[in-house]
Amino acid sequence: MRRGKGPTNQAARTATMPTLNDEPLNDRSQQLLKLLVEHYIRDGQPVGSRTLSRDLGLNLSAATIRNVMADLEELGFVTSPHTSAGRVPTDKGYRFFVDTLLKYQPLDDEKIAAIQSRFGEHTADHKALVAAASQMLSSVTRLAGVVTLPRQSHSALSQIEFVPLSDNRVLAIMVVNGREVQNRIVQLDRHYSSEELRRASNYLNQEFGGKELSAVREHLLNQLKETRESLNQVMLDAIHLAQHVVMPSPASGRMEYVIAGETNLMSFAELSNVEKLRRLFEAFTQQRDILHLLDLSLKADGVQIFIGQESGYTILDDCSVVTAPYTLDQEVVGVLGVIGPTRMAYERIIPIVDITAKLLGSALNSRA
């Protein structure tokens, strides 16, 4: 599991052991920081020295705790909101907590089986499995669950067929990589008979069956440059039909994702500001920034955690994003994760994201 890394100014950084007066942060300081972060994650309220001394059962005086808190604040691990005498963790404090102090809560067999059963309810449709994973992450973590659609490093045309519909429309059925079926309704400028469609599909299957779609597209473009006189009618019909199905759309090649549970974020006070929520939901809709962040996780070795400003996007300054890549045929094809406040329960969330990525990969492979 990869921890303690996230992009800052487009570069990944690894948290280092903080120092206090040129000495490693001592056990007492680490213990108090750990308790403060845990208390704040649970209650969402600034934590004062008296709270740490009284409620958390520490055998330390309030004065000692205040001194340690002052040192931690000077180091940048905690800060004092202007409305309270208590302190809250900073991004740096969360990062040290996650990297050094956190004890994970591994999922028991019953919980793993419950997550796995969610995937068993769906068919071989990859999009249905991705949607199930997103919804499951949202319901289990009570945060926003996000899963990218599987990318394919290669897409070979296995077969293509055309079925006539009404009003000059044709249903194109394309099988890719021998298993993925893509259906598209194409609006044409004239009526094509069943025989014309059959001849066109026979030509395309004979010429391009088994070839990469990228090679098919290149060949079609080259043929379109030829003079119409050098092409017979069957070839012209086939090229015209294939243009609508095989040629890339403006959004092709771009990673897409499915997100669920965005409204769960409204329950957290630090994210409940109307304007902040509007901009956050707008970012979810536009996808660009979120996709870039998820794209960085494609190359991650296991779980990746972006805390607050580490994401590089202002809209996510109050959020943490926990992601993990998933595989198909032993190749990373996508990323899943959760988006929530920086005070999320990392010890619980990280194992859920990790096991869900593994189970989604297993579900995809079992249906391949």
C-alpha cells in the first residue's frame, strides 16, 4: 500500500520525520498529535488542552500539554482557529498522522464478502460493475465514491454488423476484443437496404477483423483521401457507415468516471457552505480537474492519498481523496476512490478503498 504521497505543484512528495529543536518529534508530542487528530476527526470541533488532559485520560498537566501544543503549532502540524482557543490539524498534521501514527482497521471476512456480493449482482457489463463499485463505496464510507471506466491499452475489432431501422437510421453493433459489445444508433443521409448493410459489414469484417481500431481509423482516413472513382460502391458504403462507428468522437481517449454520493458531503460542516458546495459539485460535473487527479493515481502502487492542498486544486483544499488502481488482465485499467473532508476516518476508509479495487478487478476478470 502506497501511503504518504500526493502531488504538490505537480510533483509527488514524501512526508519526512518532523523535528523539534533539531531532535525527532518525541513520543509525547506524537501521542498528543495522534489523540488530537483522532478527537477532531470524530467530533469536528477544535481540541483544547483541557480536553486532551481530561477527556482523553492523559497523565499530563494542562500546562505541559499547552507547551507541546504550542510546539506542534510552531512546526505547522496544528493551528488555532480564530474563533476558538482549541486547535485543529493542518494538512501537514494529517499527513504525519497518516504516514506515521495511523493504525489501520483491516476488514473482516464478513465485510469483504458483503462488498464482493455487490459485484455479483451485476452482469458482464463493465459500466454496470463500475457504477456498482461507485455506489458501494459511497454507501459504505458515507462519502462520495468515484470510479473511472476501464481503459483498454488495445482495442481490436472482432466483428461489426448493421441492422436497418426506420427513418434512415441504422443500429451498428461492434464487438471489440472478442467480448465487449458496443451498440450505436447512426442517423444517415439516405436509406440503406438490408443487402447494402450486409455487404458493407462483410467488407469491413474481411478487411479489418482482428485489427486495432487505431489502425482501422488510419486506413479509413487514407481511403477517404482517395478519389471516389477508385472505390467501388460497396467500399464507399462501408467507409461511410464505418465513419459513424469506428472513427473517434471528440471525447474518445479521455478517461471518464462514475460518481455517487456527492450529497453525503453536505453533512460535514466544513463543506456545507453553499458556495463551496456549488463549486465542488461543478467540479464533479466538469470532471476535468478530478480526472487529472485520478489520472495521476493510475501509476500508483496501491493506495494513494491526497490531503487538502496536496491535490493542487483549490476546490479540494478542504477535502482528501483516497484512491487505488484496479486491474484487468493484470494491467491497470482504472482508478477508484472516495472524496471527503480532510477529517475523514482514514483508518477505516483506506482498507475499504484498497479491498474494493482488488474486488472490482477480480469481478472484471471473472467476466472477461
